[in-house]
Amino acid sequence: MSCRQDGDGCKMTKRMRIDKLLAHMGLGTRSEIKKAVKLGKVAVDGRIIKDSGLIIDPEQAEVAFDGEPVVYRNIVYFMLNKPQGVISATEDGRERTVIDLLELEDRLRDPFPVGRLDKDTVGLLLLTNDGQLAHELLSPRKHVAKTYEALVQGDVGEQDKQLFASGVTLDDGYVTMPAELRIANREQRDEHIYSTVTLTIMEGKFHQVKRMFEAVGKKVVYLKRVSMGPLQLDESLPEGSYRELREDEIELLRMHRRTTE
């Protein structure tokens, strides 16, 4: 960060690499941006640059890519494949958080997790600083679908599918909204039967998936979220890794916002 003077005194600005900024703007991958810089396609303040690692103030510098001005967008959207052992929070005095998985320059724009995944749950987690989008995805009135893959200890069958479809009563008396349960396979391991299933729910109560299976006498031993609303987990993304959303994925979220208004 640096300090610049204006009429109101000293304001903190967040500096970043030019290749990172252009990648954020959807103009290519970091390697593609590096090649573009070498080809003389990137200018800063009217001068062609040759260093893709040049540090600039994105709010002050005039950047052009292939002759076209680049308008800095301060909103970020990251898809994280959350690993086990980290918590869905921005900070914690004892636990490692999902924000700790981000590069320093990506933390500077203060992204936060949209909703939460349990510490031992893996899979799709959206990180953004778009508060309005986060509110709409999390609003109980919106009924945003969330799909999970799970390994369940117990013989999950047609009766469970029917129970989930009509709503199950959790341990606190809450009756869930109808959910879609799909059974992939069952197998015997040692003395237990394990079922591989996919479950789509329309709400997000505390430990909801685990509690739903507990309500029918079964136990979730592995849980992975694979989608949230229109956003699908990129299966090529290793656990613990993240990437910027592509423009088409951001547009899907925008379309979802419009259709649920």
C-alpha cells in the first residue's frame, strides 16, 4: 500500500502488478498477459511497458491494452476449492481461514466467503467483495440451490429419497424444505454399508446436510459442495487452490440475480 495526498488528507491506495490487474479484468491468463507485454501491447500512462511485473496504482494509472483503455474494476470474484482443515471466515485468532489461502495482493480488496462450509467440508466456496451479490445468494427468500456430493455411512435408499423430498425434521424441530437426493452407489466396507449420494438443498442451516442424514439414522463421513446457484465447481481446480471467475461465470451470477429479483 502507499499513501497519496488529496483534499481530504492522506488516503491509502492498493498497488498491484500490471499483469495481475489485466488478468483481473479478464484480458487473459498471467502467462498470456506476459506475452502481450513482450509484444508491446500494454501501455501505462501513455508509454509501452516491457515489465509484466510493474507495480502500479490501479486507481491512478492510465492503462491501455492493445490500444484500448482498461477501466479498473475493484470488485473481485474468486472460486475456491476449499480443503479440509480451514474455516470459512475472514480472520480467526487460532484457526487457518480461507482468506489465508489467497495471495497477498488478492487479500487487499477484502474478499469474504459467501456463506460457509464446515471445517471438514471441501469444495466450492465463492469469495468476493460484492456485498449485494453475497446478500442475494444467502438470502433465505431466494432459495438458492446448493448441491453436495457425500459419502454416507448407512444404506441410503428410496425411503430416504422420499423423506428428503417431503422435508425432514432436524434435531431442533426445524422441518427442512424439500431436497433432491440421488443415490450413485452402495458398497460394503468392513461391517458397514456406505452410500455415495448427491444432495441438492434450497437453504443453508447450520450443519444442515449432516443433520438431515442424522435425522434418518445415517452419518456423513465425507462432504463436498459442487455447486451454488448457477456456479459449478471447476473440477480441475485442486483442493486449496482458487482462481478468478471467468466472465461467463460472472454473467451467470448476474443473470441469476436478475431472475430472482
